[in-house]
Amino acid sequence: MKLLRHGPAGQEKPGALDGDGRPRDLSLLVPDFTPQWLSPAKLNALAAIDLRRMPLVPEGERLGVPIAGSRQFIAIGLNYRKHAEEAGLEIPKEPVVFSKAITALAGPNDDVALPEGSQASDWEVELGFVIGTTAQRVSAERALSHVAGYVLANDISERDWQMKRNGQWIKGKSYDGFGPIGPWLVTADELPDPQTIPLELRVNGELRQDGHSSDMIFPVAHIVSYLSQFMTLLPGDVIITGTPAGVGLGMKPPVFLKRGDVMTLSAGPLGTQRQRVT
């Protein structure tokens, strides 16, 4: 299934795409896509719904973050060799792990407001996933069974805050709206191999990033297993997996976002995003 949430910010209702790609409202059957609705049993119950009988979502309705009530927002850095090289950093021997604030989460087409005084805000198209069942010290072989589904993400980053303000990445990654995900969550049964996703990002129509999840240094199964050795992953946790080459920081000279720019992202079955910078 492709699960989504629609409506004004803070008032989103659950929905899903039908077989013709039309969004249907599920709020008469489901209160919201909170973490408990990400278990295999709940997802199986959702899959049994005849979506054609559900009301259509009004055309043009805003899409929000496709899941509600996430506890944490984890990110993996430098997970594509060419991106590490363009950043002038060593290829990591283990995953580079950092966090983004939950308040950074945003809908896929919400405007992105630059922080006051920002001169170095950057784009990063990424594959993301959402945990469906508790994962604690799991093997790589079992890791994907703990994933509820996959999302398209933009790991927007203020590079000066990230790299020049005492080197704490979370500061440059956590501004409100710096983590658009969606438009929907593709459930794991529809995407058995997450290393098959093309990733593209354009700024004002100009191609900036053109990558593929098969090029990740550490694939999704490794990431789930690795993280679960250090922390318990809970249903609803959002994890994004790193960006391919083509970020503004890596351009010569560097190019960063400015007000009026438009970012468009795509990732095959994970859908598309469009964000206007304000």
C-alpha cells in the first residue's frame, strides 16, 4: 500500500492511494497512522480494505508527513562514496549516525523557510524508511522484517551551522521544515528490495543529483542492524540513509538555496516532492 496523510498542518487525516493512484480518505476506519498502526497485523488489516469504497481526497489537498507520532528522526551521513569525496571527507568504515529534530519533519510539498541570516542551506535527496516493529540487536538477515515501509526524503542542511558552529551536525539539520518526507509511505511488502530506488533532485529545473540506492555504502539492512546494536528502534522511528553526490556544498564554487528557488525530488515508486524556498 501507499499510505498518506492529508489536510492542513496539525489536522491531517489518514488515507491511501487506490489502484488507480487516486488518494482515498480512511479517517472513518483509522484514527491516524500512529506507530501502533505500523505493525504487520495492522498493515494487513489496512491492505484488506476495499479502497474504491472510500471517499476520494479533495483534489489539491495538502499532503502531510505520512506517519504520525514518530519518536525520533535518525540520519546516516556520507553513505555514498562520491558524496563523501565531494565533501572532502574520508570514506566511513562504519555508518556515520546523527539525529534531526522531530520538529524538522514536514510534508512533501510544504514551503521551506530559510533560517534568518542563512547563507548556506543545501539540498539532499535521500531514501528513508520507517520502523514497524521494535528492533533491538537484530541481525542484518532479519533487519528488513522490522521495516514498515519506505519514503522519499529531503535532508535539508544549513552547512555553516553544521560544519562551522563547533561541528555538531544536528544543529545544521534540525531547523523547522528541514526534513520533508513523503508524499506517501510505500509499505515494505511492495518494495522487498530497497536498494532498487532511483534518486533525483532538481533546483529550478536544473538536475543536481542523479543517484541510486544501489550505490549506498551501507544498505538498509545493515543500517537497521547496526543502529539496533546501540539503541532500541521503536515503531514510527524515521531513518534516512544518506545522499548521493550533487549537493550544493560540493559545487565549485559552492551554490546554496536562496528564496524563490524550487526543489523537485523524485524516487520511482516513492513519488515526488516539490518545495518552494521562502
